[in-house]
Amino acid sequence: MSSIDDWFPYTRYRPHQEKMLDAAAETARNGGTLLIDAPTGSGKSSVVSALLAESKGRTILVAVRTISQLNTFIRELDLIRQKKPGLKFTYLIGKRSMCPLGGVGDVYRQCEGVKNFTSALMRERAIKGSLVPAKDPEIQKQIKRQDRDHPLICPYFVNSRVFLEGDEGLRLVPSQDIRRKAEKASLNVVNPDNLHAYAGSLCPYDLMMTSAKHADVVIVNYHHLFNDDIREQLLVSLNVEPQDIILLVDEGHNVGDVVQGIQSVSLQERDIQQASHELSSLKSKVKGAEAVRHVLPRIRDFMDGLRRSNETEDWFDPAIFDRILTKGSLYPSMAAIVEDIIAISDVVREKSLQKGEFKETSIERLCEFLYRIHCSATDPAYLTVYRKEEDSVILEVRNIDPAGKLKFIVGSHHASIFISGTLSPINSFRQYYFEDMDVSTLSIPNAFPKKNRLLLTSGDITTAFRMRQDAGNIERTVRTITAFAGVPGNLAVYFPSYQIMSEYAERCAIRKKKVFVEPRDAGEATEMLAEFLGLPAKKKSGILFAVCGGKWSEGLDYRGELLSGAMVVGLPLAPYTQVRAMSIQYFRRKFGKDGEFIAYTLPAINKAAQALGRVLRTPDDRGVLILGDSRFLETEVKSGLPPWMQEEMTAITADMIPGVLSRWQ
């Protein structure tokens, strides 16, 4: 029987790390679910060592959210392999990143359609004796002639497959070349940046999937696990049953938002208009197309009515939506409309794939929306919402509770471990994610030296709405930010919203550091961040003005001199709308007095903790951390912070902060 020590790749354990690995090993051995709250520096990625020690032939599936997290586990597993040379591991990232084919439309749909067409062509040629598609002159000729923007044949797939003759006829199997490279990839690190070059003329996704079929550990992105269709396809490709899988989910605090996003669907006015055109072309070809098309103006009328509302976001009654669509129509109920639109959508999808058109049609989007809104009528975990953007109205069926999906997923697999540096308070996350399921929890103390950090909480400033325009509060906030800006090195100041960020970026006169204000455009944000991170190497420094939960606050690794301090201005609560109030009411009914904290306050505390967590990434890092809002001193909010923060936070005022910072430096 192997022990954790056989797999652990380091000479000694970090403080409390052995306890964490023992708990993970017990869960892997006996089955069940475990939540681990362990601050940065606890060695969370080594949990995979414990799972390998107790895997007993089961596949370990590691789910990550970003490429940075993927690389962390690649490094960890590579170290383990130096101790256990036979260890096989690989990864699967989204096809958008892996597919080299090009073309327009949805890459997943394109892959499905092109593979079907390519397989049919290869089989046709194989029947005529050409068992190696890559060497078939007719296939190669068609590849050269095809439109690169609208490909029907995938040369990478052609190069990855051959036919074998047997008693059951022709079988399409991975080529010797792809099997050789897949085996090598499972035993040697192929970084994502080098994957295309390594794959060469082969399909990168196919190569890594072939590699994954015999791997001990497969690293995937969140959608491989939390999207039902993708998860089912993955399990079929791996030829493994859910009960033979151990799950390790990194950055577990993000799981709720991701699951809610996957289970929500929206519909825009342009979708209605385009669906009408698509249905019009089908009226004499597909049963029910004309009847559904006559319903669409009713949806537009419903949207027009919402446009006159003074609210930018609000709930709408699905029962009223149902009555408007069915009254006076050919349909007795919403269920009948949904039945027709599903049949039409299936036909449209099939025809699109046959024609080599890989964009999602508006009919399909309409189908998904009507199906979800029909189901939501009896499921309180979904809210029907509208929001206005400029002069447009968007309808949405929004999931507000991930527990149903998460309970199903963890219940299907042998064992599930969720790890995060900000999964606090851990019992609140346990309730939120798994309701009354039997779930184990473990909280690990901060392993980094306390002397390397200064944690302050401002007792005299706030972004609470009642004080937002108060001149004294604004003046104290500006003084606090300006004093913080005097800390040597790169700094970051995080705000609850773009509006508040912009206001204080204008008010604060910061002269000795270059100021970077987070833009809404992702491309521009990436360029500015690269410039900011390059400053320490030039013996310069800057200060970021950013948004909590935004592009510069999560999933980034600011090691060493890259970030010397972070300040969160305000408790980043979501705007309190009617929709938010309904969500809070739902969780109050579900969890009683804890409901509002779980639904509203906890996400804000977590965003703040995540933002401050960017600073101290290694035991040698030093940094200043400031919670800039008096609400962090209130009992309920303070109790939601990680235990080490509750113990170490020191209350200060705008008058005190210059002296406190100068003494610490």
C-alpha cells in the first residue's frame, strides 16, 4: 500500500500541509466530498500527491479555471514524476485554444461538423482501398481546394487517423504517429504554449485526448466538468465511469459563479429578428415553422413593454410571458411551443452542419431560451430577468443557485475535493454549494511569516451608499489612498465598480508612481498590465486602479516585486436591485437568517479577500494589505474573512495611516 510520502515531491512539508494531505487522502480512500480552505503558501497543489497515493487505479480529474493554474499543476506533477517516473498526466484546454484549423463560427460546432464530413470522406476512400487517409491523393486534392474560411475537411484529423480491416469491417483508429506522440506527451511535459508546434500536422485536441485515455491524471478547464454535454463527451472519450474518477477542483470559491453562468441563457431583440428570417425560409419545409414564427412578434411586443420601465434590470413574471405568447395563437400552452421549437431546432442544426455552417442559429438560441423559461416556471433556483443596454432589451433565464448541479456532480463521482485560498467561512460555502449533504471541511492557518505583512482596516471611510457623496468621507478616502500610494513598489487599489474607481482615480493626485486605470476593453487591459508588471525591472513603480472581481484582481500571480501592496476601497457588494432582493429572499427561505449573508455579503467579502491575496504569493514576499471600509470591522463582515485576517487586522483612521505606514517600512 503506497503512502503520501511515496508521491510527495519535496523534502519537507510546509506548516499544516501534512494535515491537509492526510484529509485529502482519506476522502480519496473512502469517497465523499471535502472542502479545503488553505491560504496562499499552504502547498494546495500537492493535494494531488495524496490523491495519487489513494487512487487505486481511478483517474484523477483536476479542474482549473485559468492557464496559470493549469501550469501550476503541470509543474507539480512534473516534480512528482521525477520521483515516480511512470506517472502519466496530460491536460485538455478549450478547443478555441487548441484548434489550428481556422474558419468562422463556433469552434466546437465546426469541429463536430468537419469531423463528420471528413470521416465520411475518409471512409468512402477506405472502401476503395485507401486505408491511410493522409496518403490519399483525392483527399489531399480536396484539402488544397477548400475555402480556408469555411473548411469542410480537417487535414489535422486526416493525419491523425487510419483504417484497420477486421471481422467487423473497417475501423477508424488513431494513427501510429498520434499514438506515439500521445504516449510521449503523457510522459513528458508539453506546455500549452508549445502544443501546436509539438502536434505539428496532427490535431492537438485529438492528440491530448488520446494521451488522456491512459493517463493517471487529466487536467481540464471548468467547462469540461461543469457543462453537462462536454462532461459526458469527455467521459465517453476517456472510456471511464464517473464512479471511477476522483475530482480535484482548484479555486473552489469560483465554482458557484461558473455553474450559474453555464446554466443561464439570454435572448436579445436581434435574435428574435434573425429567428423570424430563419423560420420564414423553412415555412414550407419544416412542420411548425410558420406557427412558431407567428409567435415571435408577441415576444417583441413583450420586450417593447419592458423598454418603458424605469429600471435597468428587473424581474419579469414568466406566467405573463406565457400568456402573451399563447393567447390567441395556435398553441394551447408554452409546452406545445417548446415541443415544436425543439423539433425545428434539431432540423436546423443538422442542415447547418451538412452545409458547413458552424454558427449557432438564432432558432437554436430561441429554442434554448424558451425551453429554459418553460422549466423555470416550476424551479425557484431560476429567475426570469430583463435588463436594458442602451436602447436594447435583453431577456434572461438566470440560475441563482448552483447547489442542484454541484450535488449531482459530486454525488456521481467517487470523491471530490475543492481547494481554495479564500473558501471562508468554509461552512457558508458548504451550505451554499451542497445544502445538507454530508461534506467534510478543513481550514488551514496562514503559513507565511506574519512579520512580512501589515494588515490594516480603515475605520473612518466607506463606500456605503448613504455616505458616498459625503464630503468628509470622500476627503478621508482620498487621503488614505494617497498615503497608501507612498508605499514603495508596485501597488494596487481595488474598487466595487468602474464608476467609483474612475471618480477616485480623478480625485487622487499621485505623482511618484505611474497610474494605470483598468479599462473595460480586455485587450487594452492586458497591454497595460504587461507594462505595469515590467516596471520593477526598470527600477520604477506604478499603481493600479482596478475593480474587485475584474480583469486585474483574480487569477493573476504577482510574485516578488511585482506587487508590494493592495488596498480594497469599499465592501464590493453587488448593486441592490429588485432581482438581487429576490435572490436574497430565495436564500432566506432556504437557509433562514444565514441566507442573506450567503447570497449577498459572502461574495463581496470573497472578492475583497481575493484582491488582497494577489500580494503575498511566496514566503519571502512582503506587503501592505488595507481593507478600506469601516464595514469590515462589523461583526458579520469580519466573521466572513479568513481567520488569519480576523486575527491580524488593525483598525486605523486616515489621520493615523501615514505614521503607521512609515513605521512599518
